[in-house]
Amino acid sequence: MVASDKTRTFVPLAIAVLTVSDTRTAEDDRSGDLLTERLTAAGHRLAARGIVPDEVPAIRARVEEWVRDPGIDVVLTTGGTGFTGRDVTPEALEPLFEKRMDGFSAVFHRISYDKIGTSTLQSRATAGVAGATYIFVLPGSPGACRDAWDGILAAQLDYRHRPCNFVEIMPRLDEHLRRGATVSV
């Protein structure tokens, strides 16, 4: 049974939000604003926020910087998940993943399908873990960001969510690094 265990204490996470866009600015970044509002309303802390152009080196450099920062637990990106020539966020970030989270994409598309039908196929939303940091690559529309947060992330980033959640396994995300093993891809 899916539930929230109110006997458990909420664990606030440090979450960074990156908007990938050639045109957005801090003044009109609706998707970044939505994610920031949602995560802070849930009790998490905005650890960093930025906007980078749709360019693989810029996207990868910013996310690598945040993954190396021990003060950041989760990175949310918005934008660049479509099929046009400038949509390169999955190409920039998937090579960083030590572990892919295929279920995120499957559940995201299931939720999205209920709202926009087969148009969900236009998104290459993805997720994974790098350096013991969760990375979620979301589409650039506020509606898609709302669906991802409300339908998946709000629960999975809440330690009280049962039967399981991402927070409770965070201390073990880097076991392979601590014992010196390598991950086969």
C-alpha cells in the first residue's frame, strides 16, 4: 500500500535546478520557477539554480560541478529533451550516469500520456545517479515539470513515503565507490 508514514521525520534535501534554454532568462523561466516553488513548498532547500544554453559542454559542466558538490543531493534539469537539433540534454547527461533510472522515464510517460496522449512521445525525459547525486532530466514545459514533481518526485524525494523512497537509499548510493569497485556499464 502506498502511503506516507507520519511517524517518520521529513528529511529536507538540497536540490539544484538547471534550465536548459537558448532563450529563457531568470525573468521568464516558468519551468525553473515552478520546480523551485514546488521543492521549497515541500520543505526542501534550493541549493543552486542556473540557466545554460542548449550546448552539451555547458550543460555537462554545470551538472558535473553540482554532482561534485557534497552539499547537493538532487539535480533537476528542465529543457532540451525533445527531438530538434538543439535538444541535447539527454546526450549531455546520460554519459554521466553511473546507474540509469529507466523506471523514471516509464512512469513519467505514463503520467504524461493521461494528460497529453501520444504527444508524450515527444519527450526524452530520463534520470540516473552520478556521484551519489540523483539527476532528473525533465522537459521544458511547466506542465511536464508539474507532472514530474507532483506525480513522481514529491513522493520519491520524501523520506516518509512508503513502501520505499529515494531518500532512504541515499547513504548507500556510493557503496561501489567506497569499496573501490567499478561499475560495469
